[in-house]
Amino acid sequence: MYAANPMDLRRAIGEYVTQGRELLEKLRSPEGPTASPVDLHILRVQLFLLDCQAANMERLRERTPTSEVAKVQRKKSSSPSND
């Protein structure tokens, strides 16, 4: 799933952060220890992947003029292998 424009991406990030805060509260609550090892592994992998992608975007932005970043993002979003 790709955001169609920067506002969609901003909204998706905001929703993710909100849900992440709610999840953090649940993990810290008495309910937290009931999370299965598989669920915790899935969570850690997803966080790792997001961290890697955010770092890649930061590096790309540091090396590339803004117009070039937009071209790379459009190219990636049109690729059929990114579902």
C-alpha cells in the first residue's frame, strides 16, 4: 500500500504513531505479558523493517535533491513488486 500524496503519507504515519502509542500502553499494562513469543517477534521484525526504511529515506534525502527523491519514490510506487 502506497500513499498517493504527501498528505496521505503524513496521515498514515500519524495513524501508525497513534496505534503504536496504544500498543505501547497495552504492552506496559498487565495485559502485556500475555503477548505470545510469535506476536512479539512479528512486532520486532516490523519495527526493524520500518526503522531500516526510515533510515534509507533519510540517507536518500541527504544525498539527493528533493526533485530526485520524488522521482525515486514515484518509480518505487509504480513497481508491481511493492505490494
